Amino acid sequence: MTETLAPPRSQARDIWDQFKSHKGAMIGLWVLIGLTVFVLIGPLIWTIDPGFVNPDKVQMMKLRNKPPSWAHPLGTDQLARDVLARMMFGGRISLAVGAVAMVLSVFLGTLIGVLAGFYRRLDGLLMRLTDLFLSLPLLPLLLVLMFLFKDAVSGVIGPALGAFVLVVLAIGVTSWMSSARIVRGQVLALKEREFVLAARSIGTPSHRMITRHILPNVISPVMVAAALGVANAIITESVLSFLGQGFPPDFPTWGRLLYDGVGTMQLYPARVIIPGVAISLTVLAVNYIGDGLRDALDPRIRGR
């Protein structure tokens, strides 16, 4: 009587099992899913216009700065706008900025890291460029970029889209350095491995070795850097909006809501607490997910 052998476990299943064992990562994943549902599905249920200002000054004076109620679960602001609707709309923008800026940052970092690690003649030049960007003060540089180009870009493609493009480009172009260093170190180790040497010995072109042998083996650190990059991008966007150099006043983000609530913080502390808690939860969730991915994608930890 022959025994039936169990099918071999897939690598994706092993990674998921290791990720599930990280309690912080699972909590962070559920928190991030909840926030994503809140900002994407919430406006379909709570259909109040986040930018609506009542033209009747008497009515606006009656409805502004209201505490939480059934009509306005998070209250209203100084212009009688619904805070819950603005939180949902602002969350969309903050998460979108974090995701798009992370993609740009990881793309630039991976490209520069692979070129520096694989081509020795480019290593010195690209690493000195990386050191140059690392030596620049990030926040003053971002503020200067926003101050110089915000009006010009907004005049071409509109204030909302212009602010989004400029914020994403500014964050992405100034935050790729850590990804580049990580990828370069991985490539330097990989290109001396037997399978890469074997591919080189049979005449495999460099671009094919990079796409078929190098890039698939640097996905793990890139994914971890991408997860952490989302948190950094959200914080940076919030800081820019808090300092008044991000999105325009009628285009709320969580950072902009913080900026708008600072003036009345002593009278209405919830104006600062609510967006601050949303930003903190998002950043903590993404950081824990990054920790879980780092453990799950490390074969030495996964094999224990």
C-alpha cells in the first residue's frame, strides 16, 4: 500500500504563514485595510460635500464649530464644513501621495542601486550622487522646491493636480537614497554568486542578467523599503501641508486639516487630535507591515 505524498509547499504560502505569525504586522494590516475602506468606501455612504460652505452667513454662523452630533459625527469646522467628510477626502489624498511617491522613490532607488552595483565604472559616480542627496537638508529643500515651482506648475495643470504632482515629485526625488544603498549592497553580493557567474560565462547580455537574475533576487529588500517609504511619504506630505506649502486650503489632506486646526487648538482640540491620530495610525500600521515583510521575506527567519 503506497503512501500519498503531500504536495510541496509553495514559497508564497511559507511567506504568508511567517507574516501571519507577526502579530504587529497583522494588526497593522487590518488597521491599514480599515483606513483604506474608510477613505475609499466611506464617501459613497457619507455623501456630504467636504468643501461645501453655506452661502447664507447666518446659517453658517449657526452651524460652524459644532461638537459631534448625529448630523455631523465629528463636528464642523470654522466654516461649518463637515469634519468627517473632510477626513475621508483628505485621507484619499494622503494615502495616494504616500503610494505614488513611494513608487517613484523605490523605482529611482532600485535603478540607481542596480546600476551602481552591477557596473563598476558607474559605482563611484552614482554613490557620490547618493551621498550628495543625503547631505542635503530634506525639509528646507522641499520647502524651497514648493515655494519656487508651486505657482508655475499649478498654473499649467491646475492648483489641485499641480500640487499633487509637485508634492509627489518632490518627495520621490528626495527620498530614494536609502533604497539605492540597500539595492547596491544586494547586487554587489549577488553578482559574485555562482548562477550569475554561470550566466556570464555563457555570454548572457548584461541587461538580461539584470532582469532575469539580479532584479528577482532584490525584490525582498525593495518591498520592505517600499512599505517603509509609504510611511515616510505620508509624514513628509503632512509636514508640508502643516507648514502651508502643500495642497491649497480648499483641497484638504490630513496634514492640511492639522494646519487648519492649530489656530483653534485650545478651544477645539479635536480638530488637531483627529487628523493626528489618523496619520499616526497609518504610519504605525505601515511600519509594522514593513517589519512583518522583512521577517517573512528573510529565508533564515522563515526556516526556523
